[in-house]
Amino acid sequence: MFVDRLIEEIRNKNNPSVIGLDPRIEEIPLYIREKNFNEYGINLRGVTGAIIEFNKKIIDSLYDIVPAVKPQAAFYERYGTEGFEAFKTTIEYAKSKGLIVIADAKRNDIGSTAEAYSNAYIGKTFIHKNINKTVFNADAVTVNPYFGYDGVRPFVEDCNNYDKGIFILVKTSNSSSGEFQDLQTDRGTFIYEEIALKVNEWGKDTVGKYGYSSIGAVVGATFPKQMEKLRSMLKRAFILVPGYGRQGGTAEDAAKAFLGDGLGAVVNSSRNVIYAWKSNIWGNKYTERNFTDAARAEAIRMKEDINRALRK
Amino acid sequence: MFVDRLIEEIRNKNNPSVIGLDPRIEEIPLYIREKNFNEYGINLRGVTGAIIEFNKKIIDSLYDIVPAVKPQAAFYERYGTEGFEAFKTTIEYAKSKGLIVIADAKRNDIGSTAEAYSNAYIGKTFIHKNINKTVFNADAVTVNPYFGYDGVRPFVEDCNNYDKGIFILVKTSNSSSGEFQDLQTDRGTFIYEEIALKVNEWGKDTVGKYGYSSIGAVVGATFPKQMEKLRSMLKRAFILVPGYGRQGGTAEDAAKAFLGDGLGAVVNSSRNVIYAWKSNIWGNKYTERNFTDAARAEAIRMKEDINRALRK
């Protein structure tokens, strides 16, 4: 079961973090860009050549110390068909290194359409007669619940059929997340709480041997009070925690997503790790020539930071 | 401005409908599938060869009578990188025939990520130095508002910068849409009404010469009471109306999305039109050999059905 594999990887590496692979061409070391522009041209293929090279180097520097990576679909989709090829290559490469891959796609639609999305990310796509193929073949995908269960059910079914997971948006990390998510209902609940209750219901038949469900939730580290409330409400859901680091969430904030067993969450960091050589934290220690050392150092710093907060 | 072009196309063709291009390989005429499987192999490339051929024939049969088409991203994404190539080819072909293209992608994320999505669908993507490229280059895209304005702003900015439009999910057409969208707030409003109020606010600076905004809304024909309420609340938003036909909405239901000027909405139909040769409505009149005649006949029937309801 997906959630069991995730937990075992977290325990093996003593690291409850996930690294976001969010490539922005303008942030990638110039020598990698120039090399690929020379090889493929100054075009989308050149861009995605650079992205693939960058991602592989980041993965090589991290796969033995982190349990999971989270490629953000938007940062591949932005580069068109070529970008999706890079997305696919990145997922395959990360899996070949033993990493769990969470495709951050936040897909959502009516049932028959949600099924097509689910097929693409965690299920299989019908080709002809008895031929079905995996497409992006991630281990898990993020899902927006706005359509209600119609739009979530196909993902839950693929989780059961193919041993995969989903993380459903409950309370997002961005500053305007409260506009709708924090509206209060006439029975005194917040919208994010109503969604948390549904996540419990939707995930109750997908619980693994450690007591957690493969139907997880997304709750931002940037809202520690809501996190505390949601952690107590989300009975079995594993929580994917964005917002640590660059967005302002601390290790102490993220720690509220965990339960007494030291489990229950994975904390994401993207830009702080993959572009760590530019970060003030490390002074002049790193340059674009040793960006993988910087990424590894930051991933270790993050792991220790979160584990320290969890011991408190 | 996007909404002005849409209105002018609707007027030119006297047809306020949009045809959903939602290709499912299993629904495409077998002879088209076999031809493409023979040419490219029984694989994703064979599938998307068939999809491109099918879509082009559908577009050829409709472009002079309908103002717009709406390819649903999921039905391309399901076929991976090859699927996105078909999505891109379909958009280009439709635009070359003068059709307005609404990419139905329902994208959503935090601001910096929403910007990447917006770049892909309606904006431009940075490549290098002063080189920026359009990627899918649709005329408009659908957006899920769950993140609040942070996640919508980049799309609004691209609408202003590139003369594009968005349609924001307000009340979706599926049967479980009420699970969250119909929750009532402590001030007596429904969640979909709260979103409608925000759509008004977000769209107030993007109003064209006919008084409508390029920042539109999605409201399903399957909920006519809510449609009536929302049409009165959504001051300037053009409404994209799914749910007509196969999903159960009637022309009278859809007509509630229009204002007294006969404008204010476009009604979508997907499967009923593109797979019309299979529909009971037409008896044995059509086969897969003349599926384009069936699609054209159904598109005309739909246009007349909606215009009849609008004259009431």
C-alpha cells in the first residue's frame, strides 16, 4: 500500500521530508542552460534538456537521504509537450533511484473527466482491446476537492487498484487561502474542516498496516493553528505539508502535522533545496558549479531541523 | 478583448454554443483507429494520431456554424506527452479555422505556480534573455478558485496582457458539486455565491465594449435555481455553461444563464455532438462513416434548441 511504502522510506532514511522538483529555467545554472541551448537550440527542447540534466543531478545528490520527491506539474507544463516529456523522464529517473514520487498536479473535474486525469497520473490508460498503459506512473498525485466526491472517487479507485496514493487539498499554504477555505458555515465549522471530515470518510477503506490511509491531505505549515486543529480531525490521513522554508513555515509549525508516533506527515521544500547554492543561509560556500552539494547540505539541514522539532 | 471577440463570433454565427472536444479513443470510429494503429503502432502515438484525425474532421464539419470549441485537457493528458501534442495540434487547427478555443484545464495552485500554468495556457513562457514563447496559446482557460485570489491573479494578469479570458468555477454541473459548493456560511450565503462575488471583484477591470468581463464563470445547466440566482449576482461575467444534454440540463435550464440582451453565456456540449452518430436521437441515420454529418446535424439541433429557449 502506498502509505506503508512512504512510511517505510521515511523510517529508513529517518527523514520525513519531500523535495519539490520545481524547475524554472531562469534559476538553473547558466552553464547547464548554455550547454543544452548549444545542443538543442534556444527553444523549448533546449530548456527541457537543461531541466532534465538539472533534475537528474539533484536526484543523484539526494536519493539516499530523502524518501520522496514532488515534481510540480505546472513547472513542466509551462514548457509544453517538451515539458511533459521532462516531467515523465524525471518521474522515471526518480523511481529508478528508489524515490517515491508525488505528482503535484492538483487535478479536478467531474467524474468521467477526473477518471482521465487519474488514469494519466496514477492509473492506466486504455489503448486498444486488452492493451492498457501507464502514462506518468507517479506513486501519488495531489487532488483539488472542489467537485465533491464525484471528482475524487476515480482517484480513490485507482489508489485501490494500483497501490497508489492521493493528497487532497484541505488548507493550502498561500496567503489568500482563507478567502474560501476559512469561510465559516452555519453550523460553526470552517470549510477546510468540512473537507477534512470528507477526507476521513473517503479514506477509511484505504488504511495500511501502520494505521494511516493512502488518501492523504494537504495542509500548509503557514497556518499552525489550523494545522493543530486539522491534525486532530484527520484521523488517518497522512498530511503533505507545503509552506516550510521560503513560504514562512518553521519546523515547529510543520511538526504540528505529526502525531505522537512521530509519523503522519511529510514536509515539502522546493526552492530552498534545489536552488540552495543561491541561499543566504550558506554564505559564499556554494556556487552554481557545486549546486548539488548545496542541495544535499540544505536537505540534511532541513531533515535535522524537522527531526529536532519533532523531538521537542 | 477576449469577451468581445467571443460575443462577436456568437453574433456572427447566431449560436451561443461551444463544442467540447473530449476525445476518448474507444469512442472514435474504428476505421480511424485502425488506420492510425497501422501507421504509428498500437500505442500512445497511434491513439493520438487517431485523435488528431478525428478532431480535425469534427472541426471541419463545425467551424462555420459554431463560435468556439473547448478541448478538455484531461482527455489529452490521459495519453501523455503524445496527448499534449494532440492537444496543441487541435488548438492550432481550431484557431486556424477561426474558432475561439477555451482550454478546459481547471488549473489551480499558489501564486508563483499558478503563473506557470497561466503562462502555458494563455500567456508566454520565458526561454532565455529576451525570448518568450507561447505554449498552448488558447484564447481562454478554466480556473479553479480554491486558493483564493493569489492563485487567480496570474491568470487575470495574462488576460490583460495577452487579450485572453478565463472562466472561474463557481457552481459545477456534477451531482456531488453541492458537497462543498452548497455549504451555507454563517452570513446566510452559499459558498458558490461567495465565489460569484469574488468573480465580480476580480473581473471589474477587464470589461469590454458590450459590458461583459473577460473574467467569466462556470455554472452548470444542471442546477437551474442556482443558475438563476447566480446570473443575477454575476454582474458582468460571461458564463460558460456545462451540463446541457448528456448530463441532463435542458435548453430552458441553460437559457437562465443569459441576460435580456440575449448574451451573457455560452452553452457547452461535448459527447452529444462529437459522438452524435451513436445517439438515439438520430435513429439509424448516421454511422461511423458519416460521423461528421451527425456532429453537424446535432450542433445545428442544439443551436436551434437554445435559440428557441432564448426567444421564450
